Amino acid sequence: MKKIFATVATAVALCAAVSVQARPFDAIQKAGSINMGSEGQYAPFNFFKGKTLTGYEIDVAEAVAKKMGLKYEWKAVGFDALLTGLAQDRWDLVIASHGITPEREKAVTFTVPHYCSGGQIVSLSPSIKTAADLAGKVVAVQTGTSYLDHVKKVPGVKEVKNFPTDEAARAALGSKRVDAWVTDRFVAKEMLSKTPKAGFITGDMLFIEQVAAAVSKGNTGLADAYNKAFNELKADGTIGKISQKYFQEDVTCK
Ligand code: ARG
């Protein structure tokens, strides 16, 4: 009896292990379509235009998928759920402005970066522009981001307020519930040009980062295929064109 239980338990454990295996590239090719995950609340990188998910990294991922000879399907979920969803095989690839960090690299495999940027201080006052200016101040950031990690390390910050989306963090600054907001420099640039009357002022960059897509840990077949397709599209000018469309400049890593 005990033995049967043990066998069943092993079988269940095995099934569980198999079902959380990421789809290797040849399985994706056989299916003909890749499942991609993003957030959709981080313009101009990933956002909704009506019901359509769009943005720089959405266009990049779709171009890469096509280059790999694949169709694609999108899932948009909260930023927090994206990387863990890779391990659960809910999607094959995530592209949602994740900076490459040693911490995240323990859990996922990153592709080559599709842009280079970093966290920038945004405030409503010319007296809040540097890391030192954040002392005694309340700072808004999106939960789970590299901005949160870096603001936590700034000495003397009075409080770091977490928001489920970057847009909510921005809104908190807009309504003066916080003294500053730390976000991506290109998100800040877009905000300033779209809402010039909001009075947002950009300050120093707190840190720089390389931003890449992620696949489940060790799924190198898929990462290699993505990298090859991305590098070809970068070389032929496709990525540069997409960048110009959303930023009027080249945001790729030099
Ligand atoms: N670049 C930052 C990070 O690595 C923020 C990413 C936020 N992405 C998003 N889709 N809201 O954590």
C-alpha cells in the first residue's frame, strides 16, 4: 500500500514538474504561435490603445515573433505577475520593461536588451532634483520595480510609497500626495511632452539599466532564437524605426 502511495506521489510530482516546464523553441515552432505577456500600463513602452496592446516593446516583440516565423498571442496582466507566470508556463516570453538585475537573473533568463535607460527623479519643484534632495521626502514608485529597490537605498528618504502601476504613482505626484516620483526617463519624457501644464520637472537619473525580454530560466533555445531575430532586425533598421515612432530618438543600447 505504502509503495503504491509512493509511486502515485512520484507520478504526481513528475506531472507537476513536466507541466511547469517551459515550452522549448521547437515545441513553440511546432505549435506555430508564441504566447507573450506584458502589462499594458506603461506608455510608451506597453499600453492600450482602445482594446489593442501597443507600444515600443509590443511592436518590437511582434516583429521578432514574425522574424522567428511565428504567430503570437498576448496576455496582459499586472506587472507583479509577469515573471512568476514564466515559471508557471502561463506564457513563453515576457516583455514589460524589466531591467536586467542579478536578483531577477536568478529566476529568469534575459534576452539581449531592447533599450537602455534608467530611473529618473520627477517632481513638481525645482528644489527636488537630486538624490540628496529626496531626504525627508515622500517618493512614489511602482511595486516590484527597480525604482523601488533604488529609492529604498537613497539615504534619508522619509517614505517610499508603492503603487500597483506606474500610472498610479504618477497620479500621486500629480495630485501632490507625494513629493517625487521615480520612473523611467523615457516615460518621464513622454509625460512632460504630453502634459506640459502638469508642471512636472525632471531631475537626475538615480541609476541606469539595460531592459530586456525574459523567458523562463534556462530556456536558452527560445532566448537564442529571439536574440538572433532581434539582432537581425536591429541591423536592418527595423528596431530603429520602431524606436523613432514612439520616442523620436533611438533608445537601443549603444
Ligand atoms: N524598468 C523598471 C524595472 O525594471 C520598471 C518596469 C516597469 N514596467 C511596467 N510594465 N510597468 O523594474
